[in-house]
Amino acid sequence: MSHVYKKVELVGSSREGVDDAIRRAVSKASESLHNLDWFEVKEIRGWIQDGNVQHTQVTLQVGFRIDGDADD
């Protein structure tokens, strides 16, 4: 199989942690993008208040197959 992909960058955020931030970003992206195949985490950061993690942000790239690919 040979596919052609497009990559877009997303930032997911969550009070629950990294996994939830990734899942939220991918889920939201899937509402307007189709043929999503993979993701790659680029950066993780968070907000701290009073010595406790309050919020996590994850920057990720998602890849999706371009429409009309011969193997669709």
C-alpha cells in the first residue's frame, strides 16, 4: 500500500492528563477531518497553581489520507 498523507497540528487540553488531552484533540478533529490514521506527540506542557497541576496541554500532529488515494 502506498498512501499520501496530510499532517495538521492540534493542541488538546484537559484537567485529567495527557491521555485525555490527546483523546479530546483526536475526537474533535475527527468531526471535520476524515481518514485519520495516526498521531505524533510534539510537546507536553501544563499549568501549575499552588503546587498542583491544574491543566495539561498536548501539541500533536495528526496524519490523514488524502481523498482519492488509489488504495481507498
